[in-house]
Amino acid sequence: MSAMEEKVKQLTEQGRAFVSRWEITDPDLEGYETDQELKRPQPPLAKAPMTDNSIELPKDFSGLRSDRDFLDIVNARESHRVYTGEPMTLTELSYLLWCTQGVKEIRGRSYATLRTVPCGGARHEFECYFASRNVEGLEPGLYHYLPMHHRIEFLGCPDDLDWFIRLSLCGQAWAATANVVFYYSAVFYRAEWRYGVTAHRVLLIDAGHITENMYLAATAIGLGGCAIGAVDGHLADSAFGLDGVEEASFYAMPVGKVSANDKKKEKAFYAFVDEQGL
């Protein structure tokens, strides 16, 4: 076995152990307690506003209700990489943000937020940012969602927004045709405070809850998207003003207007399956 093969095997085993082992087996950590167990102050439930100006989002979604039942939505859910170019409404954007990070209630005085998605220990360790390309009444650029108030704040706009999207998503040019590209960061200590050294396993489980809600919410109102794990964290962190240490971006999901007439274009993304006889 070559040195590279040995290294790959080692990293693969570490990855499997990260996923499969919850318990702490290191003898040097005997008696270990998390910061919550040590009764240290918990971190804030959400990030403070990054600017002095924010935009109120619509909260009346009655006009978006579809007549599709839940099973129909589940069966219709699929990844979409082809978008029509029609504008998304601000109410549709608000609906997506509410369905994926909306705060329904605060538990205790300020112990936890109960949101529209589940999360281990109700820590909700994520922040949502997005690149808006084509939303009615919203200036193109980068934004941050403020879940405690259901508002958004404008963070500025790169010189070439589409180029930023392509580069930050590792060359996936199709993403720069979506109406909105959501970027999710992890504020690590929110999870570490409760789960300590095992927090990062829980964090990755929790991330999937967000995008599955996004898939279903988008499908329910005639939109579509595709979750992306290939995110250039350094580039995204720099654009959204994150330090990459205490808070780092790692997940994204473009969402936009879709049409059943684009089935052939969607299928073209998988042409390699037929070409290679897979």
C-alpha cells in the first residue's frame, strides 16, 4: 500500500469514527464536562445585527397556500438546477426563510429558540445568509437573516455577484441562475456549549433538517432548489464578514422559479449516466 493509500485509509477511518461514535473514549477526557454542565454562561440564541439597517419581511403567507397535500409535496420534491428567470416575490423569500429558520417561541427567559426546524438541544447553531439575484423589491446583493425579528439586513454587493456565486460554490455555474442562493454558517460554540467535543457530529445532522424543510417549502409554492456541500468556505466567509473560526460557512442551497417544461434540461445534468452505461 502506497503512502497516499495509507493516508486515505486513515482519513476514511477517522471520518467513519466521527459519524458512528457518540461516546467519549479518550482516557485523557475522563470526567470531562461540557460548559453547560459546568454552568458557564450560554452563548446568544442568535447573532446580533451586523448593520444599523434592516428590512421587515412579509408575514402573511395566505396568498401562497397551495392545494397540494403533504404526500403530494413529498413525492414531487426533487433537486432543481434549471430556473426560469422569473422574479421571486419578497413574500416567497420570506416564506422560505420562515420555514427554515423562523422562531416560533423562546423557551424559558432566554434558554432556547423553538423554530420551524428541529435541532439537537434546540441550540440552532446556524446563521443564514443569502445572495439575492432576482427578488422583486430587493436590491441584488448579500443579506443576513435576523430570525428573532424575521427581518433581513443588506450587507453589500460584490462587483460581480454571479461570479461570486460561481466561485463560492466551487465552479457550479448553474447556481448563478437561481433567484436566491442561501448560505449557512455554523456558530460553533452554540452547539459546543451543550455538547462539547461531540457537538460537531450533532451540527452536521442538524444542517440536513434545514435544507429538507427548504426543499419541501419550495416545492409547496412552485419553486425548486438543490442543496450544495461544495462551498468555498474561505471565499464565502470573507464575503459575509465571518472569521472562519468561531463562525464558518459550509453549506448552501440555490432556490428559484422552476417549470415542468425544463425536464429535459434537468435531465441533461445526468447525461453521463446514459453515456457511461451506469
